[in-house]
Amino acid sequence: VGPRPPAGLASFERELTRTLRRVDAPEAYVEDKGLAVAIHTRRLEDPEAAFERLLPELRDLAHRHDLVVEPGRSVIEVRSPGMHKGTAVTTLVDELDVGGFLFAGDDLGDLEAFEAVADLARGGMPTLLVCSSSEEENRLQALADVVVPGPEGVLALLAQLTEDARHLRA
């Protein structure tokens, strides 16, 4: 059972299409994440310019609906204040009997999760922080235990860990 979507999210989404048209970004990809909305500019003709036009408008719109904005790499996520991936990490650890934690991330929106996992490591839990690196964003690399080349690198790492675990059991 998951939490309910933030109260202002539905009204934010109703105004979003009009805002995207007003700032000449009607083709921006809108990803409904259930508890958040992500507006992607990477597929637009000039992603950086569209991002720069959108960010202040979306901050204003989010503020009017008591939501917060988390800018990322060609993406602007809008969500409830205080809800982020770090909260998800601590909730999972509190609710599940976990013996370790692996988190893979690729963007600044993953920073709170990296910090939460680092706190678990300082508390003695075995952890692994994986940065799925790209040319667009590399600030998580300094915080990661392992840096892999993009999502394909994450999959390859998971496949290798799975294979290693099978050999240990055999």
C-alpha cells in the first residue's frame, strides 16, 4: 500500500499543459510517476533552452500548489515537500528486514538516496552505491562506490553480482 498522491498534484497537472504551451515546450514529455510528475526536455529540439524556460515557470506553478521542484538532467520533477528517494530508502529499511542495501542512481534527484544509503553504511550496514554515469551528469560519481557506464552498466553489474552469488551458493 503506497501513500496517496499529494493534494496539489492533480490541479498542478491540469495547469501543466497550458504552461508548456505558454513557454513554447508543448512537446515536452510528461511522465506521471503517481506521487510526482517529471517533465522531460531531452527530446525537444533545444533541450537546454526549453529546460531554462520551463524551470522558473514550473517552480511558480508548483509553489502555488504546495509542491516542490527537483531539477535534474533535462528533467524537472514536481512532488510533495519532504518526499524524496532518501525517504524511500529509510522507509524500506524500517519496514523490511534487510541485511544490506544497493542503490543505483544517475541524476541529482538521487542525491538524497545516496546520502541515506551512506548513513546506513556509517551505521554498519553493508551497502553499495552505484553511479550510472553519463556525459550529461557526473556529480554522483564522487559519492559512488562503483561507477558504471549508463543503465546498461547497471544491468551488467547486477548480472555479474547475480552470477557471483550463484557461484557462492554452489
